[in-house]
Amino acid sequence: MEKLDEITISTLKEANVGEDLLSSLSRDDIKDLFPGPEHFLRRRALWLAVHKCEELVQLTSLTVRKPRKDTTRLQEIYKTKKPNKAAVTQLLNLEYESRRQLINSDAIKEQDRPVRVLEAYPCFRELDHVLDELQRIIQPSNSRYISEMKDRWEIFYSKVQFYGVMKKVMKPPKTLDGVEDATAVFRALPLLFPSSTLPPKKLSICEAFFYVLKTSEDHEGYLRRRPLACPVLLVSEGNCMIAVGTTPVTTFDRKYLYEGLLYLMAYYYALHLTYPKYISTLLSILQTEILKDSIHDSDSTPSYKKALGEWKSFIE
């Protein structure tokens, strides 16, 4: 436990979790010990220290039919009681490269990719893994990337409410519960950062990424009749869910709904999915301003340039 921070070590000791019990901790156990978004990096560090490397060895076997000699050697090194740190790091990099090669391959049609990827990598049903993948894709050397991204989102989230009032697509901010507040913001976002392409008939623009289930609706019925295959954030009375096509992927507590678009973007990256044209401007704004990932010149559409210019003029 010498590589864990003082708060983590202290919490584990208070829970009577010694080094002999660390390997038995599940993700739910870790979340119970360190609840809340402020402990995301702490949970991640503990999981990586105890479980991640073993899981990655198993996942590597799913994607590499004929393991390279160096990969096999690294797996054998990891099985020793004290694996070499450099070897484990190399194994992590090899597994990541192998995973991205499979996911990004043109051999898998995009409509089939989510199911195929989730079958090969069931860990992507957990938000911590998907956020970790996002960081590895965009800023692999920045261990604080996720917390910095969330800080940028909070600033953007607060400013965009006043931007919405100025644009007359939102009412002045007032005391709302978190779900009502996030719902109002999400519904306004595609109007504040519009694309030139309209969604299918009888479908509101925000339904391309967000939908609040009615009391009489269940997520399975809604997903079956939804005409879009892109990721969607669903809100029910019990929790929030991210689904892709007709496939439910993961759920999380309603109190974190305001971060839901970050999770949605992480799935676009992890599953290597194309932005729908009718919300491409909004998602491109999130990509460049929140995720801090530049876009290709060919994706810098007139709609994106106009929306970004108006937003910059407002905040500056």
C-alpha cells in the first residue's frame, strides 16, 4: 500500500482492510469506501494498484489470437509476486494499442461496433473504465486529465446558463434541483450550438443525445422505437442510463446527471463512433472546449465556426 495516498491508506485501515484483503475488493467495494466524484482519481488509483493489470492480461487474450513473444513474456513477468514496473507499463501500452486497433478497425461496421466491443471488453460498461480510456486516447501522459476536464465542464455549465438566457432559449437560472437544472441546460444546448442538419421527423433535436422517460415509459420500449443508433442519455425516476442503439450500457446516480454529457462523449471516443450530423456542432464544441481535443479541418464546419465564434464573444 506504499504507493497509495494517505487518505486512501487511512480509510482502508479504518475499514480493517489490510494488504491481504486488497485483492478481494470489487469496484462496488471501492465505491462504498470512496463515494462521490471527488474521489474518482483515488478510486482509479486503488483499482489500478490492485486489479487493473490482471484484468488487462485477460483482455489481451481476447483480442490477440496469436500473442507476440514480448506480450507472452510480459504476461509471465506479471504473474511473478513482484512484477517489474517497466514490464507492467509496457504490457498496459501493448494492451491499449491492441484494443484500439480492434475498435478502430474498418473491418467492423459502425452499427455493429458497440455490441462487438462490449462483448470483447465488458469493462466498458463501467464509467471509470470508459473515462480512463478517454484519458488514454486524448492525453495519455496527463494523470489529472479527468479532473481537469470536469473542472472545465463546471465552468462551461455555469456560463452556458446565462448564455442561454441571453439567446432567449432558457429562463433565468433559479434554485432548481440538480435533475431539473441539468435537464434545462441539456435541452438548450443544441439550440445554442445548432447544426445545419435537422433530425428525423417527429424527433426533437435534444433526443439525439438526451431523453427524460415519462412515468409510463420503460427504457426498453423507448429504445426499441427510437429511430437513432447513436448513444443516448436516458433519465428515469430511479437512475440515469447510457444506451447505444437498443443496448443499455451503464447506469449511474441521478445526482450526477449534470456530468452525463461527459460520460456520453467518453463512449463516443471509447467505441469510436461518428457524431450524428444534427448534433455534430454541439459535440464538436464539447470536444474542443471541454475535452480539449482538436478537430480536423474537414470537420470544422461553418456551423461549428459560427457557434464557437459567438460563444467566444460571449465569454470574453
